[in-house]
Amino acid sequence: MNEPLTSFGIPSDVLVWQATFFTVLSFAVGILGGAVGLALGTIRLSFLLLLGMPPRMAAGTNILVSTLSAATGSYRHFRAGRVDFNVVAIQGIPAMIGAFIGGFAGGHVPEEILILAAGILVVWQGIELLLRARRDQKTSGATLTPTNHQLEGFARWTTARITSEAIVGFGIGLLAGAIGLILGTLRLPALIAILHISPHMAVGSNLVIGFLMGGFGWVGHLTRGQVDFPILTLMAITGMAGTYYGARLTGKMSARGLLSLMAIVLVVVGLLLIRDAYGRF
């Protein structure tokens, strides 16, 4: 179990026990993410970094795993009518452009900066999830019924709101592409706060944006050879399977309990990443 995968003719320096752990982890994260409508790439990326994968390699590998996991959830939400393509266009197009640039820019940023940024974001998202878990759950039992607001098109929003959402999308995409995350937990509150769409429509639209943005962000890492394809394959397969299964559990599990658990994990792991980055300076 302590031999690298290269010992078996597989082009990866990851140890066998680490590959096994990453595979199981991706499935578990997929279940949790599928249940609450998030890709949760922050959890995967954190453990990739903590177990010694080079930051740029971890970023390139993780962002496509998150992208493919988001694709699974996007399909289910699309079938249920919970995707507003006007919203996808407003935030998604700038996010894709930002992620594409960020994917290339990440190769020019020192590793300790990437680890520090990832740690700060992980803690931030953990706190955001914890606050989300503590909010009033009056809408938790609401029926996920698609609305007809999407028929009104872009006229629903002022130019200022559209511009603000586009700027937010670009900024998040730029950072996400460099770090190797799709940052769904940062985009989701912005969609609700700025565009005033329903939380259920925001979840579906957010996953579609994450899928599109992650694909563009991955290109920069791919061209620089910053992808561990064997680990990518293992984590993507189990991540997609977990997400599909987790989506079926939505409503059958305590969302508040899941969010609280994920928040605790993110904060702890994020602090460990910040400590690791501090030791590299």
C-alpha cells in the first residue's frame, strides 16, 4: 500500500493507499454534495494538498472532478426545471472567461500563495455553510416547483444588478480557475442576493455555471500538464456516482446537520492548510 502507482505501470506518483483514500473520499463528498446541491471541491482539494500532491497538480485534477460532479447534479436540476439560463448567461459567461484566464495564471503564482489562498477560501466557505445551516429553515420544506419567471428574460433586473452579478462572476471565476475550485458556495449567495431569484432556482443554475466554468478553468491546467489523470479518473467516477446517489437523498436527510458537519470539516482543514502555507514562507 506504500508503493507508488508507478510501481504498477500507472503514470502517477501517488501512493496506493492515498489513491484508495482519494477514491473513497470523492464518493463520500459526492453524496454530501449531491444532497445539498454543491460540488464541494474544497473538501477534495484540501485533502489532495494535505497528503502531498503538488498544489498546481491538485488544482488541475480537482477542478475537473468538481466539474464532472456538477454535471451530474446539473442534469437532474435541468430535468426538474430548476435552471434559469438567463441567470447562467449573466454570471456564467463572465465566470467562464475568468476561469479560463485563472487556469493559466495559476501556473505563475508561488505554491505557498496558492495553498494560503485555498486555506482562506476553505475557512470562508466553512463559515458561510455554518451560517447557512443556522438560518431559518422556513423554506426547507417548500416544494421545488419551477417558476415562470424565466419567461420574463433579462427585463427582470436593472442594468446595475446585471453588471454587478457579471463582475462577481468574473472575479470568482478568475480565482477559482487559479486555485482549482468551482466555488459554488460563493456564487450561490450572490445569485440570491443580487438577482433575487428563488433559492431552488439558484441551486440548479449555480451547478450549471459551475460545470461550464470548471471546464474552461481546466483547460489552462491541462495545457501546462498540471493534471494527474489516473487520480482524476478514479475520483471523477466515484464523485459522479456519489453525486447522483446523493441527489436522490435530498429531503430524506437533515440538511442542517449535513451543512454543519461540512462546515466544521472545512474550517478545520482550511486552518491546517493556512498553517502549512505559513510554514513554506
